[in-house]
Amino acid sequence: MAEHNRYTSPLTGRYASEEMQYIFSQDNKFRTWRKLWIALAETEHELGLNITREQIDELKAHQDDINYEVAEAREKEVRHDVMSHVYAYGVQCPNAKGIIHLGATSCYVGDNTDIIIMRQGLELVRKKLINCINELSKFAMKHKDLPTLAYTHFQPAQPTTVGKRSTLWINDLVMDLQDLDYVLDSLKLLGSKGTTGTQASFLELFDGDHNKCRELDQKIAEKMGFKSCYPVSGQTYSRKVDFRVLSILAGIAQSAHKFTNDIRMLQHMKEIEEPFEKHQIGSSAMAYKRNPMRSERIASLADYVMSDVMNPMLVSSTQWFERTLDDSANKRLSVPEGFLAIDGILDLYLNVVDGLVVYPKVIRKHLMAELPFMATENIMMDAVKAGGDRQELHEKIRQLSMEAGKTVKEEGKDNNLLELIAADPSFHLTLEDLEASMQPERYVGRSPKQTEDYINEVVKPILEENKEILGLTADIKV
């Protein structure tokens, strides 16, 4: 009942998955702190400091059974979260308590954990992103031959196919994946850099041995699953790292928002709809409505993620010298919430794509209403073959097109361009001849082949390389 009388985040209550919520949980955070303390002690032992294997084994024995109540009580006294957990760990490990956190600053566990958790978050985002690409690729191939009206400036243009249009959505996600993979591969740990990034405390511990200080960073990185540590830093890793990570999330949000814009307009035209459940209510007043709730929610969350990237941008630009603490509260909000929001977006995206409903007859009706205008070049060429003058026919088609457009717009009648052309003897074409040329497939260009080539040459290699993570499905909470 307590949740009903205080604020709870919609990101945890409505949008983000349990998996992403755990990544940014206190439990994952503090377990990672203890893994880092073990990695530090092990490495210091390996480099010759007076730390015993028994002490390390004691630390490992209590790695996951965190005594939160002890840490919380201690923090009320000392007002320092890291030292409270050092104390709590020491209570459980009396033989090792003297060597926990040896030579380190708070940022050793704080910043390294932030990097580790962001990497875990990016890996989950990557998994869901690839599954969205997979589902969209199935949709693209299924509808690669289905002609549809394409638009520029949201005005009817040349036809495309439903499948070809969906490759544009896929290609945005593929670019996001490329950016994500680059940042994911380039993430490094802070390592053990000390109070101002000089490793002075470790140089003292290792009696002036610079090589051991360098080895300390490298060994800790490897123990924590990283290639290396950032070569230089202040007390913290550069806050540009947070900006780079959230920029990836904002990029995915852009792509998802664009997708939902298209889906919502298509749903307005009754050509393609997002899933609508049997008992779903579209409006409290208008019972007939089928609102694109999922797509709207994606767009809404995407707005949040795109604006959220301003936080690390501002934080990074205003840090003073080797560090200030005006990043702390902001990071606690902006980084986790950016991940939780993009997680909700990708679950919704996957849910929408998995259940898209296509209405070919409506699509054809809209296309056929505009196709006579788009077929005029072909009609003119046929008329020239029948003996007509190209320049004269071009002017006549222009005039007749204006007349037909006026009929549609001002009188609300169907497009009668074909009838007007058939009635003009200079074209030497009957209405039957003209109607026979109204085959949408003739006007889609290379759309079906472009779709096939794109899926086979670009998308399939990605899916094959990541086949072990395919098969996700997503249920939305509300």
C-alpha cells in the first residue's frame, strides 16, 4: 500500500523491463563494488603487497550477501556511502577489513561501477535493437512486392512498396547499432587513478615502481572484463563518456520516433495499424476509435530520451579541473532513466512490429486514386509511339492533369484523368488501353529488388552474427 501514497517512477512501474531495472538496481551496484574491491586486492596481492590469499577468499565468500542494514546505519553516522560499505564489508570479513579499498578513492568503486553498469545496459539495448531489426526485416521481405503510394513533403510522389519503405526504418536502426557497437567497444574502465588521477597513493604502495602502477590498471581491467583503462583521468573518468553513451540512446530514440510518425500517419489513412487487442479501449468517449497508443507512447518516451542527453552534455562541460561533485545527483537521474526509457521504447517497438496489420485493399485504393497522374509519362510515351507529337502531348497532359485535379479537389469526385485523355483524339489511346497500363507494379522501380538486396547484403549478416540473441518477444504492461 505504501506505493500508493508516494511518488514512484513510471519508468519502473510502467515502461522498463525487469532486466533493465536490475542492471540499475542498488543490488547490482553494490555487488559490483565488492567485485571491484576483490579485483583490487587480488591484483595488489599479485604485485607483491602484503595481502594474503586467505583475506581474498574471505572477501569472495561474502561477495553477494550484502549486509545492507549495517551499511545504512553506518551511513547515517558518517554521511559517506562508499566508506559505509567498506565498513559493512569489513564487519563480514574481519580478517580482510584492513586491506579493503587499499590505496583507492571513492571513484575507484563509483566510477568503475558506472562504466560497468552502462556497458551492461548497452548490451541489453543492443540485444533488443537487433531483435527489432530482425522483426522489421521479416516484415520488409513479406511486403517487398506490395505497391504503395510514396510521399515527399507528405504529397503523393512516385510509388514504392511497403517492404521498401520499411527498409528505411531498418536502416536507421542499423546506423544506431553501428554507433552503439563503436561506443561499446571503446568503453574503458577508470582503473585505480587515485585522488587527482596521478596514482600517487599506488606509487607509494609500490615503492616508486611505475610499472606496477601501470600493471595494476591493466590487471583490474582484465579481471572486470575490459581491454584496458583510460590512459589519463582526473579523479573521475571524463564525463564525456556519459554523453557518448546517452547520445547512443538518443539516436535510437530518434529512429523510433520517426518510425512511429510513419505508423501513426499510416494508421490515420487506414493502410497499416499497430496491434489493437480484443478488449482494448481506444477512447473513453468514442467507442469506435483505435488510437495508436503504443506508437504514441514510443514517441513520448523518445522525446524524453532525446532531451535527457542534454544532462551529461551540461555536466561534462562544467566540470572543474580534476573533478567537482556537481555531477553526482545529475548522473544518478539522467543515466539510469535514459536507459530505462530506451528499454521501454525498444520493448514497445518490438511489440508494434510483431503485430503490424496491413490492409492491401486500402493501400491499393489510395494508390490507384493517384496513379493516373504518376503514369502520365508512360502514357505520353505510348501516345508518341502511336504517332503523336511529344511536345504537343506534354502540354495537353499538363492541362488535362490540372483539370482532373480540379475535379478531385473542388468537386470531390474521383480522378477522371484517364477519361479526359481517352476523349482527346491526339493521344490515339482508348480508355481500355489506358486502364491496362494502370498496373502499380510497373511504377515501383527497383523497390522489390532493393529490399531483397538490402536485407540479404546488410541485415542478414548482422542477424547471422547475432543469431544466439534472436527470438525476443515483448509484452507491454499497460
